[in-house]
Amino acid sequence: MSRWCRALLIALALGLTPTEGSVGPASAESLRVLTYNLWHGFWRTPEGELLILPSESADARSRRSELQKRELGRLGPDVVMAQEVHPLPWRARELAQALGHKPIHQLVSCGLRFFHLGIPWAIRSGLVLTANKDLALERLSAPKLSGQFGFCSDWLGLQLEEARRALLGRIVIGDGRRLLLVTTHLHSSTVGGAARTERRLSEVTAVIDAIDEARRSDPQIFGVILGGDFNDMSDSEPIERLRSAGFVDASEKLGKEFVTYDPWANPLAARMTEAGGGDPSQSAPRRIDYLFVSRELEPFIRRVEPYGMKPSGSSETRFDSDHYGVLLELDL
């Protein structure tokens, strides 16, 4: 073959290579998203909404917080969706600093509060989103999902009943596409039967409405990632409601079965089960933490796995939360 023929074939081959912006392994950008209930370390007694007591010492909480920061820094996710983050706003800044991220947050549980004084005095728990600084995380809203009266801000609070919220933020990935990030923590009671299910259904509907509103306000949003502690099983009505709204359970998509709340193996989960009046030995391990994506992102799901479990055969006895997290990797 002559030199000119070879040159012509090379030129034709170069002309047939994928154009910039085509989807393929060489052009994919990995985005690793973790949802994790960090456990605020308190429990509510059956006597009333405002009677909330610590379930660990201050020293134990400090050690657990340091362990969380160290392990999350070692994992290095691009996005963290955290629930039961306490105390806010300081804890959000600490987590973001450990990860090299930008944070946004929303206080959810605050009781009666005026600056540093409040009843119950210690609780300042809520939702946090953090993301790599180059993702330009922006806070959009934090709609109330349940709880009729009251409010919580960083310095003022008037809360006489349990309330639930979602936190919505927006990021921009390398090619300019916008993604909506949503984290939430649904009603946590293990009693109440139909009323409990109806409350969670109402909260899920409010989350879907908030997402729809965000997408109407910004038609350039390419897809949605929704994560959090939903306090319900995968075959429950609230989770089915999310599926019917077009959200894909990443774990279900890849056929990955694992638990995120396990009173049999996790002593912190056993302690919380006992505090709620249950028997850890009779409380089956279950998956109640999820990462969902909108249909547009379904083709990009690459990997999903639990986070925070004790490795099989390990002698490690430290646990930094009563939950395990869920880690999702997308090739965008």
C-alpha cells in the first residue's frame, strides 16, 4: 500500500471518530453520590414531642464525629446527602472542610430556640448537601413536607411538633449540564399503622411537587438525584409512589440487595430500636435508605453499594452511625 493510500485511510478513520459530546466510556465523567444518615445521637421519649434525651456522652459523640469526618474524607465522594446532622450550622461546615466541598443546610429539629438558648437545649439537627467546589452547588429551597406550625432557622426556632423537610440544591457538571440534588428524611415512627403510612405518602408527594416546581423554574435541569432516609421498605406505598412518578431506585436497577438499618449487627441501631420500645432481636435488618434518579439518568447508573458496614471478618467494633449509607456512581 502506498504512503498516500495509508494517509487517506488514516484521515478517513479520524473523520469517523466520535464527535465531542458523544456518550461513551472515553467521554464519561464519573459522579459519586453518597446518602448517609449521620445519627444526631438523641432519642425522643414516648411522653412527648419536646422530651428529647441524648443517647451517648459528649465524648462519645465527639469521637464518632471525628470518625465520620475521617472516613468520609477517605471515601472522597463528589456529593454527600446527609440527614440527622447535628449541631447545625457548625457540623455542615466541618463536613465540607473535611471533604473539600461547599455545603448548604437546613435545620429541621430545633424545639424552642433563641440564639444559643432553647428547649430542648441541645438539639439542632437537620439536612445537609455538600459537593465538590467545581460543581458550583447552589441552594434552591427547603420546603416543609409535614408539621403544621412552627419554623426552624439557624438562630431562631418555634417548633412544638415533629416536622419534616426536603433540601434542594443544584450542581453543574463539567459539560454544563445541570443536576438537581434532593435529600430528605421522612417520618420515623415505627407505630401508627395506616396513619404513619399516610403521613409518609403525604411527605413523598410534597417532595415530588417540590421537584416538579424546581424543574419548571429551571427547564435546563438535565436530571434529578434524590437520596435520603425514607424509613420504609422497598415494597411500601411511599416508595411505590416514587416509582410511579418516574424515579428509579439505583439499587433495584442493578439488582443489589443490602440493608441500611441492622439492629442485629450495628449496636447503635440496636440502641435506637430499644429506645423506641422495640426488641432488637425481633427487629429485622432492612433497607430504608435510598438513592433514586430520574429517568434521564437511569442509563448512566454504573455502581451502587452500601457504605459504613463492618467488613466481613473484621475485628473493627466502631460504628459511626445507626444507619449505613448508600453510594452511587454515575458515568455522565
